[in-house]
Amino acid sequence: MRRLSVVHKACGVLLIVSLTITGCLGSRDWDYPPPPENTYLEITADQKVDGSLVVVPLDDKRGTEVREQYWASVIPFVPYASSTYDRPETIASPAPVDKVSFSPSRDFARALAEEIRKTNIFTSVTFVDKDQPLPPSDFVLRGRLYSTRWERNISTYGLGPAGTVLWLAGLPLGTTETDVEMFAQIARAGEPDNVLWGFAMEFEAKETDSLYRGLEDSVTNYPRGLQEGLRLAIEDLVEKAPTRLKP
């Protein structure tokens, strides 16, 4: 157990020192619309719905897996080590490269509300946070969040601690994969089972990370990927809402 603890600490020190030297982690906070453009989708409804919409936070249905095996990267001849989180924002003391600051069920729903508002398809669109009373409206958008899986693999090229020198030389330190799966639906206010429109969204992203590029991209992949998923959903909503949603 003592030896394993030393290995954990050695790996942590290697990661922190290497990343501190270059200072390239970038922002780890949620930012929507996504950088670098920070612009909303340019989708406008030709036909409008004569009704108001309320959007509430997504129902969180994500898993709870936490797997941290970075310690294995300091063992010679081990090709790579990984860290996997179903809920990355809940990890108490993540490695600096794994820190993600957001509230997915709330932030994703708010982004959805903002994008729908920009289309001008409803007379008004209001985001209502948890534990707040729903204001009068004609329709309510609810949804379910199934995945925000985060998986990072790091490699010391089978050299153990000595392999981090290759990171400083510019070789990739590994890859990061992000995955989001969610579903949104609109029902008449007071009739949650009477679903008038629904859309499933999925997206995946994979980044190759080095000390000099990519470390911030793995975090911004969440808002960028979300916006791409919302593009298809909102195009579908703009097309179908005038005939399906009638007060």
C-alpha cells in the first residue's frame, strides 16, 4: 500500500509540475455561446407559434462511474493510463487537466432556451431554474441528460517518469474524449405526458493533447458539441413547431 501511495504521488507531481511550467491549461469554466466565436446559431423561424415557452433544467440520468488510473503511467513499459468520469464536474480533487467547471443539467437547458429565443419562434422563452415556481406559459420544455462522459488517456511512452521529458519536447501527452447524450421535448403546460415535439441529441469529440495545445479544447468541446447538436434540434423545431404546437 505504501508503494502504491508513492506511485500515486509521483504521478501527480509529474503532471502538476509539467503543466505548471507551461501554464497552458486555459479556462476550465463553462462558456456559451462557445469560443472562440461566441456566437449563437443563425436560425430564424419563418412561421411563429402564438404561445410562450418555459424551459426547465434537464433531468439528470447520467451514470456515476469514476475511474482514476494515472498512477499506472509511472510504471515502465505501461503504454498509457486513463481517467474516466461520468460526472466530471463532481470530482472533488481532479488532476489539473481533468478539471471541468459546469452544471450540465442547468447549463445545457439554459443554452437551449437561449438558442430557441434567438429564433423568435415563440412569443417569449423563459428559463426557470430548479426549485423556482413555473410562471404561466403555453408550453414547457423538459429533457433528460444521459451522458457527459469524460475520458483522458495519458502516455509516458513506456518510459515511466522519464517519459514526461517527451511532453516538454512537444510530443502529445495523450488524448481526451468527451461524450454528450441528451433528449429534449416540448409539451403543453400542465400536460407533461402530451408530448408535441421531441429530439434526441448525441455528440462525441476527441482531442490530442500536448503541453502546448489542446488542453483547453477538451473542455470547450462541451459547449461546441452542444451547439452542433442544438443546430439539428432547433432546425427541426423551427420546421415542425408551427403545425404541432398550437395553444
